[in-house]
Amino acid sequence: MLMMEAVNPFLKKKPENKNDITTSHKITHVEELVNKSLCAKVTRDCIERDCLRCGAEKLISEIKAEVGDQLCEVREWKRWKKSDKSPKDLVVKSGTVDDLLNLLLNDLKLLAKHVKFAQWQRDRYAQFRDCLPVGHGMCTVDFAENYLCKFQHEVQSAHWSYCQVTLHPCVFFYRCPVPDCNKTVNDYLVFIGDDLKHDSSFCKVIYYKCLAFAESKGIVCLQIFSDRCGSQYKSRLPFYHLTELQAAHPSLKIDRHFFGSGHGKSLCHSCGGTIKNCASRAVANGKYVIQSAKDLLQFCYAELEILTQQFVNTL
């Protein structure tokens, strides 16, 4: 969508007569961009770009026709690009509008499958969450962004050496245990630690805590969802940990699932963001001094009563 920001100023619908007002039909979301390049009734051929009635080329041709004589104008746009220093850098490119649209065409050809797969995955996840059978539960696990232990009044040297705290929320869904109640219960387990490696050993400790929580809620079949990060969830060592977990909890069936669309923002990130926001506000107001993982844990115990927090030390 960074390239569309440079194209959107040209997407203005011309009035049919002099009394009409010129309106804009900018494309502001990636799903909207993909949907415009597909048929109204999407089929597999549309997503695979084999359909003759739609396609990225057709949409880009329509945009070029609308831009008209301004295709030769020089514009700047931003684009993510791999570099030697970091996995992705945000760089500024320049060129004609025609060059920009040709680059957008190449990206749009591959984007439809990714977006539609993510939509299907999101819909199936919501459907499964809302229709959990009795005794079944699902858990989404992911690391949130670390919390920086800042101070409201700090010396200069402290500004360059902030302590960080690891946050790993786990979001549980299961059927309400009350008889004749068909509602889905949502619980959060937030693990706070001083181990900044974010590796499979940290996740192993969390798994044991999650399974104990699941058994306490009468869950006999637990579906665990996460992204596909190899060092944390999807490699031979995490899989070995799963076999150990299953052997330690023979009465609890564990099914492991990985989001196919890659890394993304889930309820784990919103939960972690809520904790960090509350902690930052408390520090800014002078109510708390949080300079370690245990300080953050004590703050959560005192202020965030709806959450279950546990300190994890894997050393």
C-alpha cells in the first residue's frame, strides 16, 4: 500500500457534467486493492490468476487509462527492500508513474493468493472458536513486543541502558462449564520473564503452565495455534518438547496448528500492548517505578486484576 499512496492522488472520478462534484475513489486498503483485481464471485482461477475475466493486468490497465497523460510525471514512493544490514529497510524510490504501476503490477499478481488465504484462515479460526465442543479448547500463543523499563525522572546515563522485559500472552477459548450455557469463555495467561532470548526453552515452560491451566478447566482436547517461527515453535526442538508434554499429560490430547499466512498481529499482541500501555501510564504518573520483570509482575498483580500473570525464569 506504500506505492498506492503515490498513485491515489491520480484516482479521481471525473464529473459527468459541470454541476457534479469531482469525487475521489482512492484505494486505501490492501484487501480493497486485491478485490478490485478479482471477479465479483471469486473462484480458484481468480486467486491463481488463471481467470480470463479478471486479473492484475486488467486493473492496472484501467488505472493507467485513468491517469492518462500524467503517466510520465516523476513521483517518489516508499518500498520495503532487503539489505545487508537488516532483513527489511524502508527505502525511497523515484520514477515515473508508469514505472510505479508496473512495479505494483508485479506485487499484485502474488498478493491475491496471500490475502485470500489469510481471509479464509481468519474466518475458519473464528468459526472454530465460536463452535467449540464441550471439553475442547483452543489457545493462541505468541511473543509480544518487549516492555522497556523507562523512568519518569531519569539521569542521562539511564536513558541509554533500558532494561527489557519479555511478555508472552496466551489467549484461551473454551466452552462455558456452566450447564446449558453455550457461550465461549475467553481467558488470558500472560507470562512475564527476564529471559530475552525468545527461544523454545522459554516456550517449553509456558506450555507446561498452559496445559495445567487447560486441565483445571476440564479441557480434554487442546488446539494450540501460533505463527511459524522456527526458533520458538516450528523446528525439531519445539516438536520434541511437544512429545514430552504429551507424555506428561496423557489424558489431554494436544493438536498443534500454525498460521499459514506467516507472522501477524493476534490477540496476543493486543493483550501485550494493553499491559505495556497501562504500565507506561503508571510510570508517567509517578505511581510506580518499574525497572525489572518482577516489578512489572507486581504492577500487574496490583492493577490488572482480570489477567493471570506468572513470572518465568528459564535460567
